[in-house]
Amino acid sequence: MQAASISAFRLKSAATIHSAHGVAVNFRGASLHVVLSPVRTSLDLETGGLAAGGEHTCRFLASSLATAPTRGEQMQFNGRKYTIAEVKDTISTPGEYVVILKSGSKS
């Protein structure tokens, strides 16, 4: 297959996955569908003991956003606010933006 055909196939596959398995979220004042991973839970050592934490991996279709998501932006789903803690490199996920979400509002 030619590079253009492979790229078109990847973009169509990403769009199909988002339409079939997407979760509605509120981001930048609009409702859109993203694909969320199960929560990875962790325990962090804090003053006074351990604190439970968790994070989601979230995939946005690049075509659904005017600009790439940035660290510190917030989104809401299931009645809770989440903050983008990290934006992954898009080389391995053409047509998608991949971010790590942490629960709660930014400080």
C-alpha cells in the first residue's frame, strides 16, 4: 500500500472507533466524543499518608478540534472535571490527539 492509502485507512479507522466507542464529554464549551481508557489507579505518598489517584488516557479526533489540546485545559464527563496533565506525541497516532487526564480542577 502507498503511504497516502495507509494514512487514509488510519484516519477512517480512528473515526470509526470514535463513533462506535466514543464517550460524550464537554470540552472547550462544546460536546464531543472521545475514546477513554479505563482508569489507571495509583497511590501517591503525601504528607500524612497515601492518597489515591487515577488517570485516564483520552483520544480526541484531530478533525473535531480547531487546535490541539494543551496541558492544563479542563474537560467534564460523568459529572466530574478532569485536567489535561500531559499531551502525547501524535506521530504514533495520526489523526488523533492523545492526552492523559487527571481528576479534579487545576490549581
